[in-house]
Amino acid sequence: MISSIFWIVPVAALCSLLFAWIFYRSMKAKEEGTDKMKEIAAFGFAGGFKDFAIGVYGIGFAAVGMLSTLGVTLATDAFGQIADNAGGAWNNAKIPQARLLISLLN
């Protein structure tokens, strides 16, 4: 006898195909797009996206933009762990004055 877990894959595949077909039909029924979208498409069809170097340059700018937030994100994550550890240290030490400071950190 085949396990019931086996049937998850075909059922999920059929559900995803049904969803894709419904999404395709709804997109096909919509209008062609705004004037700006048509302008960008015409630029692309006319050969405007053929310069590979400009595309790599743009991807580089996007990557540096995303990496520029990394320092702040890491510092915030690290501070959260320090605040949690400080709360645990207060709990063990039973110092009443420190509880106010710890609650301000959270």
C-alpha cells in the first residue's frame, strides 16, 4: 500500500498547475499596460538592453545598496542578544534597580 505522504506531491502539483492556469487567465484578460510600460517594452524590443556592461553596472549598484544596510542589521541583531542575556543576568542576580534599565533595552 502506498503511503498517504506519496499523494502530497501529485496533489500539490495539480494545485499549482490550477493556480497557474487561473492566474494566466486573469492576466490575459487585463489591459496591455500603462504608457510607461509600453515605452519600456518598445525600448527593449528596439535593442536598448543589448549592452551587457550597463546591466552588470546596474546589478553592482543594487548589490552595494543592499550590502550598505548589512552593518546596521548585524548590529541590531547582536544588540538584541545582549539585551536578552542582560535580562537573564538580572533575573539571576535579583537586583531591583537593574530591572528598569533592562526593560528600557527591550
